[in-house]
Amino acid sequence: MNRTPLFDWHASRGATMMEFRGWEMPLWYPSGAVAEHRSVMTDAGLFDTSHMSVIEVNGPGAFDLLQKCFTRDLLGCVGRGKQPMRPGRSAFGAYLNEAGGVVDDTIVYQIDSQVYVSIVNAGMGGTIRAHLLGHADYEQVEVIDLTGKVGKIDIQGPTSAKVLMRVLEDPVQVLQDMEYFAFKGHFDGKDPHADTVLGDGTPVLLSRTGYTGEFGFEILVEPDRLLSTWNAIMDAGHDLGLTPCGLAARDSLRAGAVLPLSQQDMGPWPFVNHPWPYALPYNEDKSAFTKRFVGDEALKKNENAEYTYAMVGYDPRKVSTHDPAVVVDENGREIGVVLTCVADMAIGRQGGAIYSMVTPDRPEDFKPKGLMCGFVKVKSTLSPGQVVQLKDKKRKIKAMIVKDVRPNRTALRQMAEML
């Protein structure tokens, strides 16, 4: 298996390691996945995400290639005002095949008018490079797989900015105006855009993004600077509740935030009828797409695509997605399958409502016991509030179809609130 430059650090701290898409990664540390999950809600968590693949797309044809292959419209994907992509901004979307199925999801960053960075999932660098080159004018664009040549760390949680204030060289200048899905700097110290550095001079690409639904940042850095950067952040956050976190907490946090895992919640089936319409270039009334892109015709013509919904349970009990677990309606008919099923241990039900452990108006006696949550894929439409049964070989449990799971998430908070 592949290992990140932080493998020895994880092992020396007693992390339970597991294989994930060809990489040996920490599942959790001795503190446990529940404590790690909750640390992101109350303080901050630090994740090694160097297993993810990084692709650079550059040249005069870079914009046209991404406009053709990326599901977001680069002429209108920035902020709520749908402004054009510009240097220092990023957007979440997907790469589709001709049949409208997901090859992988990605965040695309515009470095400048002819240089973009696309972060995709572990083990997908070669696949996405080949996919892009299959649609490229080779004289106009270069696609470079930087897998293993870039280190990545995510710091997530309400004290994240306070921790970074202690490690950045010029923290006020870097952080004060950074909006959601904005970024600064570059991980390559030789690049002219490498103007964001840590106190020790390490150049970083610092992005106000993440995979938890909570306020935080993703940090890209050269691999030989990864360990020193990790240690500097851990040291800076020791009195601010910063906790190292593994893949288990990452999975439960993202599910509670209604964020998908590629090739599990989205995959080779048509990328429609799901909780992530913002990943497609719909016009204002959702009646058409604002551009042409690979797979668009298949999506337009597919009227029989299955439906993906977020769901939440009534306690932390889960079903196994390896059987696989099925979805059963009120008449006992099997109507679909369970895609993701985890427990968000920062939430609970009280008085018929769902609260988070940090919900401002939560009842005084509220203590989160955790709720199962995730995604189902079914054959026909369901409505928010509708109750279904999830069934595996061992148990059957109730789940409610919802538009959202964990309330009061902090990802969209203004920077001034968090410093």
C-alpha cells in the first residue's frame, strides 16, 4: 500500500491504520472516532488527506477543456451571485462520462487564466488525467498528474483560523478577507503565485474549503514540508483543542453535512435526481443547463434515473452497506439500496427536533446521543419527512428522508466571526 509522509507520525501516536483505495491511512487515534468527530464541532480537527490526487491543467486551452469536462459553468460558478471563475477561487463539481455517470468529483482551483488545479479522490489521478486528455486539444493544453508530489492537510472546526493565525507569516493579510471557496498562494515555492507562507517560510496553497460541513481550511504543501507543517499546526493548536482525526470522523462528519463520497453516493449511474444540484450548471429555474459538457445529453434524456436522498435515523444504530442493505417502503416493498450509513455523534433528537451539540438554541439538558445518517438510492420519488425502513441481514431500522441532517453547520460563517 501507499503511505503518506505522515505515516510514521500516525503510527507512533497509536493510530489504527486501514487500507483506503490503495493507501494505508489512520482510521482513528486512541481518543476514538467519537471524540475526534466532536472536536471538529467544538474546537478543531487535523486530517492527513495526502492520499488524494492533484491534477494540474495548464495552457491556452485549459479553460475550454475544463468548461467541456467539468460539470460547473466556469462563466458563472463563484458565490451566490454566480460570477465567473477567477484567480483565487474554486468550485465543486464532477467529471462525467458520455453516459452521464460520475468518473469522479473534484474541486477545481483557478491559479491564473491558463493554470488550474483539480483535486480528485485517492487513486484517481491517472484516470482523470486520461479522461481529460481524451477530450483535449494536445497542442493547447497540458494535463499533469501530481499524485505523490503534493502533500495535503485539512484543519476543520471553529478554532481553525485561530490556529492558523499562529503559523502563517502574515495571518491578518491572508485570512481577513478569505471567503468560502476562496484560496491564496501555491504549494510550489518556485511558482510566482507562491505568496502565502508559514512562519518558517514554507509556501502553501491555503483554501477555505473542506469535507466536514464545518468552518475550516485545506492546505497543500510540498511533500518534504508536510511533516514540519503538520507539527507546526499541532503545536499551535495544543491549547485550542486541536485533535488529530482519522478517516472514520471524516466519514461521519461529511455524511452529517450531506456531502457525497465518490463511487459510493455518486457513481456510474446518471448524475441527476440527487441532493447536489449545485454541482450541475442549471439555469435559474432549473429548466436547462447554461452550457454544453460531457454527459449533458445523457442527463437530459434520462427520465428513468433513480433518486438519491439524504436520510437520518432515530438513534445511532446502523445497517451494513456491504450486504448490501436495502430500502423498504411502508408496504414492505424493496425500493432501493443504502449507499452510506454512519452515525453523526454530534446530533440527537429531542422534542421531535434534531439539534447539534453546538446549536445555539438547544435545550439546556440536551446531550447528543448520535443519529444514523447517510444516503439511499431508490426507484421512485420520496418526500422529506417520509419514513422508510433500512434492512440488512441482521436488523431493520427506521429512517426519515430529509433535505438536511446536522443543523447549524459553520462552513459558511463569516471570517470575522471566527477570528
